[in-house]
Amino acid sequence: MRLNLLARPIGRRRLLLAGGAVAAVGLAPAILRPVQAAEPTHRLAPGPGRVRLVGDEYPETTVWAYDGRVPGPKIRVRQGDRLRIAVTNALAEETTVHWHGVRVPNAMDGVPHMPQPPIASGETFTYEFDAVDAGTFWYHPHMRSHEQVGRGLYGALIVEEQKPIQVDRDVTWVLGDWRLKQDASISNDFGNPMDLSHNGRVGNTVTINGQVLENFPVRAGERVRLRLINAANARIFGLRFQGHRPMIVAIDGHPVEPHEPEGGHVVLAPAMRIDLVLDMTGNPGDRTTIVDDFYRDLAYRLVDLSYGQERLREQPLDTPLTLPANPVPEPDLSGAVRQEVTLGGGMMGTMAGAIVDGQMMDMRTMVRHGMAWAINGVAAIGHGEGHNGGHVMDPIFTLQRGQTCVIAMANETAWHHPMHLHGHTFRVLSRNGRSTQFREWQDTVLLAPRERVEIAFVADNPGDWMFHCHILEHQAAGMMSTIRVV
């Protein structure tokens, strides 16, 4: 594969900060915490901090972080555990915590005013819920999230299976994307019109677990479970593991039939998670590269797999890769209600205008007011994401509890949209009229420009639930709504 300048080996002093350049990064393996006892109590304190993202040659970066760490503390429990997480807000503004992908009660979902008020500066709120599903999840604010997440507020939540698959190491990579200036400080241009109306805030520095390193150490013959979490505002990752054959075993925390990614390309949109099983089939002393080439003209070297001199075993493990299923109710398609959802807006789109705060507004006026996107012709401004943080949106539709719903989504824009549904897990039924091969369970599904996707779920969790694009600038500029379950 021939890569452009961004993929060449980058010395520490040439690491980043040229306009649009992307850094090469890596991380040593994560250390597993002991499994918590039943009913664990955790504490998180979102607030300002300073971390060294890009190496000793650059100053530390002022961030917003949980407990002063980027990513925040990894919360690791077993399936069925009760979690109690006390969040004390050390920021100078309100915040919340959303437990992304976890099927929590509505009051614990962390969306402002749905129904929880935001956590005021200096106040504490305790979230309490059961870890009903095993898998890879994460947490982040849902208050002005395009800036709070973009400044570093996110962390991993791992729920272990009662009977996990056999691997030598279980490693989590939280992928972050930063827009940094020459002094390694975060650019303050959050919510600028270009990001809001185009591809979102794509940065110039990619980190794994909050650090820029060159290598990820591995041993010949070992098997690694690699949990990938995309915590970026807008960057979509498309990873190629050169010289290796990763097997996808879970998507968005839920088991899937083990399979190689199409074309060897592991595509991970913002908010998505993918669990890989990676057999290290190289030889001692080898060095191979993981390339991110989702944006073809901006391909770069993410990190090198660096083989040590030890060989753990001669042949890969010959053990099952199938994870145990989670207790997600199966949609009954024979009795399903069908809802049509159209995604519109953005530059180079066809949307002439949308309803904003109850009034029709043309596209040019929308952009002047920081709006650019709509769902079914309505651009939302609520939930602390837009200009009227106290406003709670009317639902796009209402479902009866226990009802199966099929949502047929049509992306009528020129841009990608990872659509996330809170409180539920859905099956991806089809893309552009063709049935999906694996009928994946997901909570965030990526729609390419002009693509049509059908999903199905059982509306078994009562409340008003956010349904929005997880490119956070798109969400802030109108592409969000709610679904009510009664």
C-alpha cells in the first residue's frame, strides 16, 4: 500500500501540528483491574487538568478530564453487577454522564432534563444501574458534548462476561482525536460554522488511551482481545492490520458471529466499539503497521506492532471465539410498527430549510444561527447541545412498551452520520435494501452519504430516549430527536 506523507515514519519532533497533519500513535497494553465485588461504588470528578498527550518535546495540554486522566478511570465490572457511580462536578459549568450503549433506566441516562437536571458546578449526583449486558461500553458527558468530549471527558466501561473467551491479554484502546496548536494546546474553535455544517471536528492528533507513542509491544504466538472505542467527536477510523487477520467478535459491546472485516478494513465511527481477536502470527523481532486510511487522502500510520524476542507458542490458540449472547429481546418483525426517518442538511445537500424551535427557517439563516442539520425536517436545539439547553424536544414518534419497531433511515446528505439510539439495542437488518449478513446488534449505526439502513428493536425501556448523530457537531447543529416509549 502506498501512503501519502502522513503515513511516513514521524519523529517525535515532527510529530504533528502542521495544518491537517495526523500523528502516529500507540500505547503499551492496558493493565486489567481486579473484578469488583457486587454493588461496587465508583467516584468520578470531571474537571480541568493537564496531561502530556504528545511527548516530552511538547508542553502538557490543558484538558477537561475525569479525575485528571485522559481517558478517565476504566470502570470494570462483571455482568449482573450493580453500579453506583458518584459524579462530583469540578468544572465551571454544568455537566452530566451518559453511559453509552448501556441499557439503563431513563433517569440514569445522563441526558439533561430527560429527566435528570444537569449536575451543577460543585454538586454531586450518583448514578445507579445494573450491568445487564456484557461488553465494551464507555461514558461521556451529554451537556455541550461537542466541547466537553472534545476537551477530553470520556472513559471506558468494561462489563466482563461470566465466561469470557480464552485470550492471553485483554486490552482496551480508547481512540481520541484532538485539534492541537503548535504549543500542544487545544484549539478553541469549538462549534465553528465549517465543523458544524461539514464533517465535524476532525483533529490533527490521534491518541490511544490519551498518549502518543510509537509502538505496541506484542509477543509471537499470543492472542489478544483488543477492545476498540472511538471517543472522537467526528473522526471515523478505518484500520488495516498489515500482516494480520483480525477477527471481529463483538460490535457495540454485543457478540456477533466471529468474522474477518470486509476487505480487512475495521471501520469504527464515533461512539462505536469493536472487539477484535488478534493472533500475533509474526516472528520475534518483526514490526508491522496498523494504518488508518478511512479518509483516503489522509492515510497515516496509527501505530506499529512491535514483536519482542519471546515466542509464546508456535501455533495460534485453537479455542472458540464466540461470545455468550446478551439478554436483548428479539424483535418480532411480523408485528412491527414501521417508522421512516430522513436525515437532511449540511453543505452540498438538498435541504432548503427546516423547522427550528417551531418556526420554518431557510438554510442560510439556519447556518447563521449555528444550525445545519435536521431529522424529518426538524432541527433540534435542546438537551444542552444547542442554543436553548433547557428545552426538551417533542418525540419524533411514540411507541408502546414491548412493541417492535423498524426504523427505516435515509441519509439524504453528502456526509456520514453514525446514528445512536439511547436506552435500547437494535438489530441492523439491511443496507440499501440488502439484508445484512450478520444482523448485528448495535446502538450506533453508520450511514454513508445517500445510504439507506433499516434497524429493528423492542421498545422495552420506558421513557424519552435521545436519537441523534454522534458526530457531535452534527448533533449540536440540529441532528437529534427523541423517541418516547410509554
